[in-house]
Amino acid sequence: MKKKRYIFLLLFVISGLAFSLFILSNQSQPTDAKEEKETVIDNFEEIGSITVRANENVELMQNQDGWKLKHADREQNDEKIAQFIETMKNLEGKETTIAKKTVNLDFPKVTVVFENDNGSIQQVSIGQMSPAQNEYYVHHKEKDRIYLVDRAAVETIPLKPGTLLDSNIISIKPEQVNEIFIDNGTEKIELTQDSPFSVEEAMAHISGWYVKEPFHSMYSVKYSRMEAILTGLKNLKKVDIVEDNSLLGEVDFRITFRTDNHSETLLIGNPAANQHYYAKLEGTEEVFTIETRELDPFSVPSFDLIDHFVHILPLQAVNGLKVESSTFNWTITSHTKGEKETSVYTVNNKEIPTDVLREAYKGLAGLSFDKKAEGMQEYGERELTITYMTENDNESSDKIDFYSIDDQYFVFQKNNEGIDFIIEKAKVYQALEGINQILPE
């Protein structure tokens, strides 16, 4: 009797395991999947309207001007709509046999309804992803067929109207902007393409942009920083429109983009949830959220925006170089000779080999300052002056005066415009010594 009971229990356990394996197998794999793909939506050229039924309904209607999003509260994004329409037109899948309830197609959360002008509809519902995570189970109601459809195609389906709206905040294109003003509550920064330098002088300024404020003199913007700012302009997007405009709060961050005849200013207010900020475009009422990370390129301190060169000038743009100090006192001049008008550099009427001077000059051209001269009210006497002549008549020049603040550092100013930065003395004298050593006696 006891032996029969054990046998009965063993059979019961085996039956239970077999049933569980059957259920798991049925959930993870289709019982019959065709290899050839077929078009999911028939006669797409006859479709006149598309409705996506999800948490929010998305309604598209075709007219003589193309596909239009219904009930849009701002301009639609034609590129996104065209991509969605084209994807649905070419939607293909491999027919498979599987129970709807095992792949969440008995009560689908997303259904797309395609309707033609005669009122005939095709309904396509989206189930769960395949075990390989690269396809979705898709049910065509009218055909009563289930397909395995490429994940990328399915994920172009917009689940809310905002997905198909133009979310750009600034209408100005990066290639159109020529001035940018940033007031981040800590400092005001003005960027401009208006170069104070000649074409020859500007050759070393790769970005083509300059910081006009907050410094006394103009300095070139780092190429990488400027690229980030211009890319950041394109990436400024509205995330969600908010109904309560008071959420914006006090504005303490402004970014203005200016062209020759137009400007737009983004106003940033209070922080919002999940690493966002409330913002609005100046002159409009609409308040929206924007991702915090999209503001990062515009939140860089002015000191970190610029190239830290004291005065970077290509040697071919230098027509004269004059150094005056207790240690060094010499003037290098340039003139051309020969039919090819080759530049020749001399000191005390003695010629300096151009290739030798070019190598030595790199140290001076690459001379970089160390930090901002913040709160610098007093400094010592002028210890050194470097003058760059940039025209043949030597009337156009840039003069840089270095003033001692202690045994280790200088402050300097360009053309008597004001003190901006501090530089280590040893670096300056090392660069000058490199040139001094190659001068003829």
C-alpha cells in the first residue's frame, strides 16, 4: 500500500513538471514561425488616418499637404512624422503561431488603427518582446495573425502627441548665430565671432569665436568648448509643457543667441524633478521643462571656456618682436627679399635662420597663463614688456606688460586694457631665453 502511494506521488510530480515545462516553452518560443517576412499593413497607400491608442491618443490625418497631427498645441516635427509613416508603410513581420495571452496580446497596451477613406480599418496591437529582445509580437486583428516584427520599427510608434511635435526651443541655427550672451547668475559671458585680429593673426584661433566679456582683453574660445556650445544649441529641447506657469519661479539663468538681425533668449528658472529645469522663451507664455544636462555647455566658467595663451600669434604674422626688461633687451625685425618675397628675420642687422627662429618661437607662442587675477587691486612695477608688430610699417602692434606681484608670479595686461590673469615668471623667462639663445651676437 505504501509502495503504491509513493508511485502515485512520483507520477504526480512528474506530471506537474511536464506541465510547467510546457507552459514555459509555450511562453518563450513560438510553436511555428515562418522564415519569410510579409507586409503587415495591406494597401497602405489607401490609408487616410492613423490613430495610436496608448495612455494618450495620437491622431494623424492625411490631406493634400501631407500627414498632419491633430490637436497639436505647437508646430509638428515633419521629419519624425515622415519617419513614422514610412516605417508603418514598410512594416514587415514573420507570421508565428502562439497564444495571444502568453505574449500580452489579450489585453494590449498599445494599438494602432489604420483607416482608409471608406471607413475600412486595420488594427495592429503590440505585445511583449521576443526572448531575444530584438522583436515584438504584433497582432493584426482583421487578419487574426501574429507576427514577429523588428524592435526598431515598432519603437518608432509615438505613444504621446508630444513625440511628434517640434521640441526645438531656439529657431536660430548654429551656423546663423554670431553672438551668444550667457548670464548664469554667477558671471556674465559674451561670446562673439567679431574678431579683433587680422586674418593672419587669427590663423591660430581655431574656433573662430572669442570671449568679449568678462575679461578686459579678448581671448579665443577653445575649439572643443565652442563645438559643445553650438551642438548644445541644437540639443535644447522641450521635454514637457507645464500648465502652471508659476513653476518657472525666479529666473537667474539667461542664454541669448543673436544673428545679424534677430535674437532669442532662453530663461531658466526653478529646478524640476528628475534632473530637469523649468524654462521658457523670452516673450512667450509657454513654460516647459528642459534636461539639466543640456544646459551643461552653457554653464562652463569663462576661464575654462578660453584658450589660455598669453598672445598666440603665428610667426608669419609677426613683422617685429621687441622685448624690454633688465634681463633681455632686443628687437627682432622682419622683411622680405627675393622674387618669392621670403621672410627674413634680423636682430642688430644680423640675419636669424628662419627655421631656427620658428622652433625657438614656439615657446613664446605657446606661453599660457595659470589663473584669474581676481580681486587684484595692487601689483608691483612693470618688469617686462613684449611688443608684437604686425604690420610692415610697424605702427600696428600689441604690447603686453608684465608686473611682478611676488617672486613667483606676474600679472599682465594687453595694450593697457586691464589685468586679467596671472602667470608664473619662470615660464615667461624660459620662453624668452629660448629665443635669446639663438640670436646672433
